[in-house]
Amino acid sequence: MKKQLMYTLAALGLTLTSCEDFLKEELTGSLTTSSSVSSPEIARAFVNGAYSTIGTWNNGGGGWGGNNASLLEFMTGKADGNSQTEAFKFYNLEYDARAFYIDNWWSGLYAGIARANLAIQKIGEFTTLPAATKTNMIAEAKTMRALYYFQLVRMFGDIPKITSQITELSQVQTNRSPVKEIYDEIIIPDLLEAEKSTLPWRDTEGKISMGAVKAILADVYLTYAGYPVRAGTQAYAESAKRSKEILDNGTYTLFTEYTDMINPANRNQKEFILQVQHEKDIRHNGMTPVTLPAFRGIAAYADEYGGLIPRKEFVESYEKGDKRTEEKQFYYTFYKGHPSDYPLGDPRRDKLELGGYYVYKYFDKQAVDSDAKANINYTIYRLADVMLMYAEAANRAEGSPNAQARKALNDVRARAKLAPVTATGVDAFEQAVWAERYYELAFESKIWFDMIRTRKVRNDVTKAWDNFVGHTTVYGKTFTANQLLLPIPKREIDNNRNLVQNAGF
């Protein structure tokens, strides 16, 4: 029986890549698990291997218009998609352990862990690299390993713990380790070690930077403070410490306009802290065609999927006057008909009403209008996210919002042309931050994880904060405790007799 990629590292060949351009790889040979690290270029290639499955965040999927990122949006009940994406299985809470998105996430993340483990081992064997270079390379690989594990525990809960190469079949039969153990023995130690490196605060090629290390740590501790670990005040304080360091450092600044974030020239710049890298002639951003309205003829793409569509109730739950809901900010409702679909003289060539809201955050104008090669990056962390993490964590750690926490929240709101939040009570301020995270970070794979760690859901109709268990979505479906974790992929259960399935699946 075929094993998942996480279990086949011993047979894996890694491409040797140029160390001078992170994404523009040049094939000069191949590496295997038995290769020795004999040059700085080979060392760099092993580290680059740890990044090779970061595209799991926003590519892949299954069905027509499927994308891995869509899973986390479908689960919230705030998004829809065409029938071939199987969105209906998720918003109707009918998904099971055979869902292709779930399998893709598991295999992609464990493949990344396998390559990070290999890089950590191989760089550790290198004896002639300068000490700082070696430390920084290991910091990159450990940060990526921590990020992959962080995503896994939030999705699946207890998971197999693998921190070295798989060299024999018996190692495949691995029990699930508790969530807290994964945090305490892998995620947090890896990031704390990376924090001691001399990585630069920003890396414009998209590699792990000190800013990325701090942002992931802030997110990890914020999540660790909440459900299911519930580490409490000290974890909130550790989260606030890291996000505050980013704010105080000043390397990252908010874009003036929201549309600056979909300008390919701004990749890895200004507000962006960690992104999945894309180049039009190497690896396109799969989110651009997925978020186009289906069959409306506005794009150069052969397929306009309608694969991820925001619910009307969610978009219309933003505060009145919020700039983010203005046309072609975070969402759009019309565009020009494409010349390949509408003849000269057809008024729809100038303006075509689309009949609903569509996500504009992944709209690459050049790709849509001309070449169908999306050249914008997919963002995992940006400054606005960190500002809101700081506001939430500092409020909880100190028992009330300090001046910097209030400023962080209100600076995000100011860009949206909204009035400042004046609440000073810990609970009221916290809920204001949670709401801002929903609206600012919508369709960036954040809302679902916020729901899980807080066990709260903002009801788009009533505007109340419902308990997660018992919340009824706009689809008329009610979350139960079963939705707190995704099922372990059936193929993994079949392959590993020591795995026990999550409740309800």
C-alpha cells in the first residue's frame, strides 16, 4: 500500500538550487538523503528543501476550482464554492476522512517536516560552514518545521511526532502525541532556538527572517494561551512580547492602500512578513483563478472557477463606512468583460455586473486581463495580523488594554476609515480585536483558527459572539464538538495501525 510522502523521505531526491535566487531554481544536479554536505551551495539546497511544500497553504486541492486554502474558509460557514469544490460537504458539515483537502494538508505538511528534518540533520553534519551561517540555516529549517507542526496541531489535534529521518518501515507505525507535547517539545523549542540566530529582520526573497520567527512565535503563544492547551496569562505575555518586538523594531509598516497588497512589485515588502513565493513563469498563485466568478468572462484564464466565494451575510456584517467593503478593496461586484468573451461594442466590455461579492485580495490585474499567470504572493503573516495579535495578547496579559494595544487596534481601523475603539474593559476590548481580525484578515486562513482557539464565533446576522459549540451558521448547520478537529485522513488510518481517528469520524 502506498505510504504518504512523509514516510518516503528515504527515496526522495531534492533539487539542487542556486543560493542566489530563492525561487528561481536552476537544476544543477540532485540530492538524496545519503548525500554529503560538501559545499555551501549544497547546504543551501538542503535548507531550501524545507520550503518546498509551503505552497500547501494556497495551491493544490481537488475537484474543479479546488484549493487547499479553501478548506479553512469553507469550515467557517462564511464562504461558498462551486459544487465540484465540494464546499457543500464542509458548510453542511458532511465531510469525512476521505476529503481531498484534508489529505492534501496532512501529506503536504508532513512532507515539509520530512525535508526540514533532513536539512537540520545535514547542516548539523557540516563542519566548515561559518558558525553564524550554520546557525542561521538551521534556524530557517527549524522555523519551517515549527510552522508545519503548528498548522497540523491546529487542524488535527494530537499527531505523530517525527523529528528525524524515517529509515525503516517500523518507524512508520507512529502513535499520536498530545498537542501540548508537540508544542513543548518541537514547536516552541524550535522557534526559541531560531530566535537566538542572527537572521535579518526582513528577507526580500521570501526566506525565513527574524520578523517571521517573531510573528510565528506570537501566534503560537497566543494559540497556546487559548484552547485546547489553555496555558493562560504567561503565554499571553510571551505572545505580546514577540509582537511588540516587531512593532517596536519598525522594519514593517502598513501599506497606505489595501490595493498595494495585490501589486506584484510589493511582494515581501513593507507590511508583508512571510509569504508563499510566486513567479509568473515558475509557480503561479492558484488563488487568483479560484476566486474569480464562475463563467462570467472577465478573465484571460481558460477557467473561471467560482471556487471560493464570500457569503453575502459576512461581507454585509462589516461596520457601515468600512473602506474594506468599498468596491475593489477587499471585495468586488463588477468588472469589465474580457475581449475574448464579449465582442467590440458590447457595453459589458466596459462594465459587467457580477451579481454578488467576490474576493479581491488575490486579484492580479495583469493575470486576469492578459496572461493568466498570477504573480502575486500568498500571505501567511503580515503586520496588521501582528498588530491585532499584540492588542489581544497584551490586553489579556495585563488585564486591560494598554496605550500601545489600543493604538495597534485603532491604527488597523484607521486605515479602514473607522472610528477608534474606546472600550477599556478586558472582555469588550478583546471582542473588538476579535471582530477586527475577522474583517481585516478575512479569506487569509485566519478566521477558522481564531474560532478554534477562542471557542467563539461572531454571528453575521445577530452580531453576537456565540459559543462555538452550538453556533448555527447561515447554512442552518450547527457546530458540535466534532468540528473542533478535522479527521485524520483515511489513507493515514489505513497505513498506520497505531493511529486513532478523531471523535465523530
